[in-house]
Amino acid sequence: MTEIIDGNAVAESVRNDLSACVDSLGDAGVVPGLATVLVGEDPASETYVSMKQRDCEEMGLNGVHVELEAEASPQELYDTIEDLNADPEVHGYLVQDPVPDHIDYREVLRRIDPAKDVDGFHPENVGRLVAGNPRFKPCTPHGVQKLLAASEIDPEGKDVTIVGRSSIVGKPLANLLLQKAEGGNATVTVCHSRTEDIDEKTRGADIVIAAVGAPEFVDGSMLSEGTVVIDVGVNRVEADTEKGYELVGDVAYEGAAEKASAITPVPGGVGPMTRAMLLYNTVRAASQQEDVAVDLP
Ligand code: NAP
């Protein structure tokens, strides 16, 4: 029997545990604050930030949203960042990627106060993650780690193949799973567009994680019997639905599920975990900045 790893259920359980932390912070007079900054009108980004703000509302966090026009100058965005760095009611924030081409996202990240960088993308936080002492684990990789733990799949000693080496998923995930720490201790192979014979690397793995951004890239023929398959991909493909599209992962689900011992669906797998872990990092940021101890899940 293939286990379907239910990201919605695991995310709900993380949120329940976080609620208790939010209550403890509330007892100390602290309401964790999360700000989202959107530059321009990218429809997917608008959807992402509105979901993040809805999550804040549901969890009783102080949600703040800042919108800048697509033509906003880099300096206008830097001023917003300075304001948020100085705002004591905002414990964490993110500038939604992508930003318009005339803005250098690396420079944006560099200006965010690392203590408020709940995405975990500031160079200092990236360095801390690589060094094995993370301040904030980036949300999607952390979500994957939690999903594995919730299904009692311990990466320790396992061969893990990650397809994708982006700075937001593949690389930080490889670092997390490599760490000499609980939820780590795996032997990690990271594939990308220049990797030769990806099939060989996925077939040799106990756990395959797809973060490619290509619909149904990993199929059943690339997997060995009993592999754990985590599908990070979210791709909009044209379909005869009300919205005119449907969401498809980076894994061809049917064929992969026949081989897998456990698999995440799309939607309902990694996606809800990413959102839950952003709340986690916000609560952590509030706890650190206000010096109020909480029992994070
Ligand atoms: P990305 O920045 O575009 O990176 C894609 C990676 O896949 C790159 O390393 C690229 O290699 C590699 N790749 C692309 N085509 C390939 C091919 N034909 N063969 C081998 N490797 C290939 O994407 P991302 O931001 O990491 O996102 C990956 C997927 O996850 C997307 O579908 C995205 O929507 C989804 N995502 C989901 C969540 C969630 O919460 N569920 C969060 C973030 C992202 P090179 O480095 O060589 O170019």
C-alpha cells in the first residue's frame, strides 16, 4: 500500500501547536506580526500574499501588507524595508519574489534585518543554515522535513536525490537533510539541468524530492520500488476547468504512486506546509525579539 502523505493534515497539526505558542506570547502582551511586501501586479504573487495574510488572520497574528507599484524605484522599496526593520510590531516580513527587473532582489534581501527574515534568504541566514546553526529554516525545505518526520520517515542514513538546485528549495533542502541533526544525516545528491543521467540518480535513491518547475518531470520509470516521493512542484497547466488551468506537480503522480511507498499529492502536499512554516518562523521571530520562550513544535 502506498501511503499518501497528507500535507493539509500535517500543516493543520503544526498550526494547532503554533496556536498554543501564539497564546503564550499573547499572555506576555505580544502579538506576532508578519508583513508581506508586493511590488507590481504578478497574479500568482498576489494569490500567494493574500493566502499568507489570510493565514495571519486565522492564527491571530498581526498581518501587515504593503503594496508598491511596478514602477516603484529601488529606493522606494529600500525605504519600505527600513520602515519594516524599525517597526516593533512587525517581527517578520518578506518581499515577495519576483520583483520587477529594475530591482535587484539580492540587494533587497541584503537590506532585510536578518532577525526579521522569516523566509531565511538573507545571506547571514543562508550562512547560518549551511554552518548547521539555522536561525530560520526556509519554509518549503522545512515543510518537507516536517512532512517526512510526520510520516515517520527518518532521512538518517538514506540516499536522497533532490532534482532542482534553486536557492529557495533545492540547495537549502540539501543542506537541511545533510545536517548532523535530527531530520538530517542523509546522503544527498542534487541534480540540475546539467546533470547527466538523472534517472540513475533517482532510481538509486530511497527518497526522491522533485523541485524542478517542470510538470510531471519525474515519472514511475525513474523510481525504484518502495521509494518515498516528495513533490514540491506547482505548475499551472491549461485545462478545461473554470479557471482555465489546473495545478500539476513535478511528478507524474499515477505512475509514481504505483512504485512509491509514500508520496505527496499536488495540491495538498508540500504547499500547505510552506504556509504553515512561514507562520512557524514568524512565531519564532516574535519569541526571539520579545524574549518570550515558547514551545515550538
Ligand atoms: P527554479 O528556481 O526554477 O529551479 C528549478 C531547478 O530545476 C533548477 O535548479 C534547474 O536547474 C532544475 N531544472 C529545470 N529543468 C530541468 C531539467 N530539465 N532537468 C534537470 N533539472 C532541471 O524553481 P524553484 O523555485 O526551485 O521551484 C521548483 C518548483 O517548486 C516549481 O514548480 C515551483 O512552483 C515549486 N515551488 C513550490 C513551493 C511550494 O510551497 N509547494 C514552494 C516553492 C517552489 P538549473 O539550476 O541548472 O537551471
